[in-house]
Amino acid sequence: MTPTLTHRIPPWASLLAFLVLVLGAGSLIGYATAPGSWYDALDKPAFTPPNWLFGPAWTFLYICIAIAGWRVWRSRPQSRRMKIWWAQLLLNWLWSPVFFVMHLLWPAMLVITLVWLCILAFIAASWRAGDRLNAGLFLPYLAWVSFASALNLGVAILN
């Protein structure tokens, strides 16, 4: 029997690939869609954190997201959980261009709601599969996206 791709690549190399993909693309999208004068001029909720907080928060979250994706890919690359993982990642990457580039506050609210639902689905599927570590890796992500959703909603209502 021929080993699958997941078992032909050394674990450290595939983990590095996941980290580079998630952190690299997330950083590029963050850089390309950095808030500018349009965002600065918006009315924002009182609980809006300082802009400098977003970089460190997303770096930590992207590391957790990459590790969780890598762990599923190593064990079940064609599984429903892997598909949910990809869906949350693509939706995550879509949100910044919709919000910061296209200035579409309410469609961005829809995107972030879909991200939140995918995160919740990934946590539930991981828990059901007995993968408590992956479920736990996504809990800070769920908390942050819940907070970011409230921010998005607040900005949309105020503007």
C-alpha cells in the first residue's frame, strides 16, 4: 500500500507549511487591507480596542488555527472537519477585504457570522471526534471572533 501524502511528508515539514500558509496569507491580507483614513473616520463603539492589539491577537490565533488544521490534516485530510477548517479560513481571509477595502459593513457582518458558525462547527466536530485539543485550540478564536462580531455590528449600526 502506498503511503498517503500526509505520511510521506515529515510532520515538522507539514506543520511548518501550515504555519507559513495561515500566518503568511493572514499577514499579507492584513497588510494589504490595513485600516486607513476611512476606518479612522468611522464612529466606533466605546469598547473598540487600540489598533496595535489586532496584530498580536491575530498572530496568536493564526498559530492556533494552523496547528488545529495540521492536526486534522495529519489524521483525516478528507474529513468533514478538514472541510470546515478550510471554510472558516477562507471566510476569515474574505472578511478584511469586504470590510476594509470594499467598505461593506453589513456584508462583512454576514461574513463574520459565517466565520463564527464555522468555528463553532469545527469545535463541535472536534469534540465529537474526541479531539479535545483541537476544540480547545479554537476556543480563543471563537472568543475573539465573537468580540470582533460585536465590533463589526457596532460600527455598522453607528455608521
